[in-house]
Amino acid sequence: GPYVNIEANSGWAGSDYTSTVIDNHIGYENTLGEDAAWYIQGGPAIVANDGQDATTELSGKVGLGVQATERLSVYGEVAAATTNEMEFDNLPVNVKAGVKYSF
């Protein structure tokens, strides 16, 4: 079903703070059969780079999780966000994938 997800991601280079991005997403998630689930979410992202005024961009994610065995799950996510200097053909895209084993 529908949900709201607010997430803050901050970065440092060594001990030097660089930025924070706060995603303010509305999403929807559902199951795919008995062992998988998917989600899609998107909305405005507040970008606060160190020493600069904050800007508002658009961001979104789609993801999938599969319970491979009783103890092993596999997941993946594709995320994208606009930038204030971007051209649409250079949209920054990130991909995340992983496995989780529960004891």
C-alpha cells in the first residue's frame, strides 16, 4: 500500500562535512507472489551542500526484494535525482544491490 518515507543522507570527506540530501517521498509497495515485494517512491529532495544555499530537486527510487530461502534474501534498488545544472540526458542514477543472511 501507500506510505511516506523521509530519509536524510549526509556525506563527509574525511572529517570535512560535504552535504545532506533529505528525500521527502510518497511511495507505494506491494507483494509479488509469496516471496517477493516491490516498491516505487518519489518526491522533492532538499539538497544542502556545505557553504551553499539549499536547493530543492526531484528524486525517486524503485526496488525489489526476494526471499530466496528461509534465511537468505536478495534486494536491489535504482534511484535517480535531478540536479540544478543537469541536462535530462545526464540524469544521475544510482544502483544498489545486496544479499542479507539471517542467523
